[in-house]
Amino acid sequence: MAVFSKPLSINYTCYELGHCWTPYCRKASTDIAGHVFKEALKIYGTLYLVAGLFKRRGLDYYIKKLIPETLRSSIFLTINGTLFITMFCVWRTMLGCMFLLTTSFIPAYIAAFTAVMVERKSRRGPLAVYLTNLAIETGYRMLVERNLVRPVANGEVYLFSAVSAVYLYLFRTQNGLSSSTESLFRFFVGGDENPKRSLTPRSLTDSFDHTKNATVAKQRDVTAARAPLEWQQG
């Protein structure tokens, strides 16, 4: 954050501004990778285990899917954390000095984009929901620290409530959210808040087929029940 009070370009080294615990860029990246991966295993291991218990997953899930999903999400978080400091040093080495964009936005964008390509597509929606709230709260705090806006008592709560209201509106709107994000909201607020989706041609066909199959099954049961009576009369 101190960089924002400096000129557009500064001649400090990445050791002085980025990885102050070691002067070596490679060691800084490996240190962060090891620490983030260890913490990510704790976070995602607990998260997926609790989610599996809540959803009453079978033994097959814990044997075949729990460990691969935990490792994949942990690698996602490790890439995000490690690649940021790596790109921080790479841009400093290539340009010979630091600029505002090369100390914040560009390394963060490269790290986040690369990491999200590793994560499962089904988790990208819930990640976007969580990080949107976090980004708005962080932006608000930065504006307050720079005296660009006046601090408001419980301002973070108001922002969170406003963003949640927008997402709940989209949740109640026809096709307002992706299926993965919608399922996340349905888990927390229940399905009663989500209106029934309008019938599409495919859903109408499925409904017709289901009704037709039910009618055929009912007729088959009636025929089977009448068969003994007809046999006795014959």
C-alpha cells in the first residue's frame, strides 16, 4: 500500500517492497508456495469434508473424489498466492524499476487468471460471489484510509447487505445466476426463495414424456389386475 504514495515509477528493489524476509526472489516464491499450500490443505480439506457430511455423500465420494478435489483447490490457491510475488519480481527485473501497475494490478491479474483456470468450473461462480463482496469491502477501506470518503459506522455491514440484496434479487430472477451460484444460494437460503423456472420446450417435452410414461404404467397395472378375473371367467 505504501507504493501508492510514491511517484509513478520507483527504483526500489522487490526485496525492499515485496519479499522483505529474504533478498532472493526464488526463495520468496518457494516460501510462499509451501506456506499457502499447507494452509490451503487445511481450509479445503475441512470445507469439502463438512460439505460431504452435510450432503450425505456416500463412501465412494470420500475414497475417489475428496482427496483429488482438495488437492485441486489447494493448488488453485497456491498458484494464486505464489504467482503474484513471482510476477512482482519478474516485472521488476524486466523493467529495471517499478510502476504502479506492475506492483499491483498486473501481477494480481496474471496470478488470478492462471489460478482460476486450474479450479473446477463449478466452483468459479461461488468464488466470484465471495470475492466480489471481499473486493468491495477492501476498496471501501482503502478509500477511507486515503480520506477520499468519510468513514461510516458499520460501513462494511451496509456494503455487504447491499451486495447480498443484489445477489438475492438475481437469485429470484429467471436465469439471473449461473447454476453453480444458484445452488450455493439455495443451500443457504433454501429453495422457497427461488421461483420456479418457466417451462422451456425441452422441459415441456420432458414433462409430457413423464406423464405419458406414468399413464402407460397405470394402464399396465390395470391390465395386470384384470387378467386373473378374465382367466377365471374364461
